[in-house]
Amino acid sequence: MTASPASIGSPPSARGRTPLLLGLGLAVFASVSTELLPPALILGMSSTLGVDASAVGSLVAVWAVTIVVGTVPAVRVTRHVPRKPLLVVSLVVLAVATAVVAVVPVFGVVLAARLVSALAAAVSWSVVFAYVPTLVPPARLGRAMAIVLGGGTLASVLGVPVGAALAAAGAWQWAFLGAAGVLLTSALVLAVGLPGLAGARNGGTRTRDIDRTAIPVAALLSAGALLLTGYMTLYAYIVPVLGAARIGPDGVGAVLLVAGVAGGLALLLGGALSDRYPATALLVLVAAIPTGILLAAIAPGSVLAQPLAAAGTALIGFGIGGLPPVLQARVARTASATFRPLATSLFVVILNIGIAAGSALGGSLMATAGRGAVAPVALLLTGAALAAFAALIARAGHRHSCL
């Protein structure tokens, strides 16, 4: 059996875990806010930087591509570095690069700062999710993941809207400065409270050997990438999809708000339920997404078009809101202790792959076949992902029963 990474400090008490988990969640909140801010600030940034809106929009794509391409090399290069200083330094670097975006009104510099930010975020995420299993007993891993990943959900429902409000007031720079301040605060909290954690040991198993858990982890992440691609195929174009069900611009906001609330509820419930019923919780959340897409697909031809489309969107929001901690907890439980930092950091990679691939596929369908083709293709992809997850869970259960 693979040895776990060596702890080089005293583990926190039960009372001390919550502040540390909240500190990790705060880092995720600021990181995701930093990633998602440019579209909300697009007009102010384009005016200040002297570029058109599409150039500002490309800053999100640059981040996503950097995460996809750079995560694995960054994690491998830093794998021997003690985890605590690596996390603190990566958060400080991310904070400084985020502040540079706000204070240097030169697009080339901003672009370079986004590249540095994305690499620092990739490193920090790998360490964050290496720490979570060391702070809590295995029976509470799902709840701990929900607290930490709740920072990403909070970024969508709070961080980005606040940034948009600052942009409307002509102060878009304060959105990035605020994110930088939150990152520094998180770094300070974690520097003071986190126990030490060693990096990977030198020697021992050859680096070219394949970890015994890499194949089941890769299968889980591949199914997740397929699911997220199908989800984004539809959700990137949710406004025209809802329009086909006769939900106009005035009603879209209310429908998306309900979906966001449903996602928040799933996040609260999913972590705890996945600790008691890990396989069932994962399958229920995954199944909610194609079920919701199915309702959206049949809604335009129904006399109940608007309720069906709204219910479908809420189901999609429920599934995607609760999925991250449940899937991440399953990946962490599946991976060996030495492979876990890389395995859990790859979740953000498949997230960005899904965002990029799904958005591109949805756009192609919109341009060639029209909005009526988006939901059926999304349903096909997410349905296949559901079947893949079901097969993986059944195989894992069979293997466990045979031991």
C-alpha cells in the first residue's frame, strides 16, 4: 500500500478544522472570482486598456488554456516542495499578479499577469485539495470538500456580481484589488494555522511508474469531462434555449436565479450525503443534469413549455451545483495518497476542458443547425456520461465485494 504524504506538524483539533477549511474555501473563492471577472468588467477594462471587448473576453480563454496545459507540469515540478509554503507562496503570487491587472493599464502586461495568475492558481488548487483529506477524517471528506468548493459557488453568486457593480460605478480595478486582498488574507490565515505537510518523497518508486489508482481516477475524470462538455453545450446558450420555450429576457433572470438557489442547496446537501451514500449521491447529481436537459428539450413543443423549461433549468442547476464536492471526494477516495494531489488538481482541468469544448460545440450547433439542435446533443453527451458513471460505480462495488 502507498504511504501517505508525511505530516510535519500537529493536525488541527476538531474545533480548529473549520477555520482552516474556510480559509481554503476563501482561497478558492478569490481564485474563481479572479478567473471569471473579465466578462463582468468588459466595458470598463476595454476602455482603460484601449482594446476591444473581444480582447478582454479572451483573458478568460487564456486562463482556461493555461490551466489545461499547465496544471500537470506545474504540479510535477513542485511535487517535492513542502505543501504549506508552496500554498502560501502560490496564493501570494496569485494576489500580486491579480493586483497587477488592476494597476498596470497595459494590455500586454495584463495578459502576462493572467498567465502567471493561472499557473499560480493551478499550483494552489493542487495543494488545497491535497490538504483537505489531511484535515478531516475520511467520514467527513464530502462535507469538507463542500465547504472548500463552496468558495467557487460563492464566487459565481457574489464575487462576480459585486465586480459588475463596481464596473458600473466606474471602478472596475477595485474588483481585482479586492480579490487580491482576499487572497492575501487567505494566505495569512493558512500560514498561521495549517499544519506542515511534506511533498512527495525523492527516490522510492520510479517517476515513470504508473500509480495503481491512475486508471480508475482517469476514468472518473473522463466521465466528468464528458458530463461537463454536455452541460456547457446547452448552458452556454441557455438564453436562446429558454427563448424557444417562450421564456423572454425578462424571465430568464428569475429562472437562472432559481437554478442558482437549487445549486446552492445541492452543494449544502451533497457533501454531507456523499459521506453517507457516496455512490448514490454522485449518481443522483449526475442524473439530474440529463433529466433537466430532457425537460428543456421537450419544453418548446409542450403546452407547459415555460414550467417545463424552468424546471429543467433548475434540475441542471441542482446537479451542477452539487457535483464538484461529491465528484472531488470520490476522486480523493479513489486516488492513492501520493497520487491524490495531482488527481484532485485535475478536476479544475476537466472543468475548463468542459467549458471550452462545450461552448465551442454549442456555438457550432447554433451556427449550423440552430438552437433546436443544442439540447438533443447535450442530452446525448450527458446521458452517455451518466451511463459511464453508473458503470464505474458498479465495477468499483463489484471489485470491493470480491476483496
